[in-house]
Amino acid sequence: MRRYLGEAVVAGVALVMAGSAAAATTGKAAEGAKLFQQRCVSCHTVKGNAGIGPDLRGVVGRKAGAGSFARYTPALKKTNLTFDVAELDRFLAAPQRVAPGSAMMISTPRQEDRAHLIAFLATLKK
């Protein structure tokens, strides 16, 4: 009984993780651009200069806390995350849970919104 329960839990976790990654890759970049303007531009830019937060060009695939931005928190740097689609999805859903003490305070709870934002961010190359 215990073995089957353990296997069921592992299978459930795998499905949730696969669902997050799949949803993140099915977003619409145009919708993400709109969401970025509504939710992110007060701190972030995609024009090559940092604001309160870092420039997000090239963030997909980048190591968390890496780059020329001078004000990354030690909390974010010590996560050793690389922001692939799945990790970026997880971070945007609950940044303080993923990197407690980081400066990122705004979460994006809706999976569909995260998928759109990530699709947009993936179009921005450094």
C-alpha cells in the first residue's frame, strides 16, 4: 500500500510539473507583451537599461542573479536557478517561496498569464 501511495505522489508531482512547463511554452507573446506593460514595467525594462529591477532581455535561459544588474539580492543569487521555462514559471508563480528575501515581490498566480509572459520574454534576446 505504501509503495503504491508513493508512486501515486511521484506521478502527481510529475504531472503538475509537466503541466506548468507545457503551459509556459504555449503562451502567446503578444498577450505577454500586454501583460508586461501592465504588470512589469514599473520595475523592469526590456530596452537595455535597468530600472528598479533588471533588464529582462535574455532572461529565458539566464542564471538567476547573473548579468550586469548591480542590485541582485544575495537571496536570488544563492538559489543557483537557471531561468529555463519551467523555473521561470515556478518563480513568477511565487517568487518569495522560490527565493525568500529576494526583491521580487509581485507574483503572477494565473498559469495562463505566466505562459504569456514567458512567451513574450522568450522573444527578447540580449
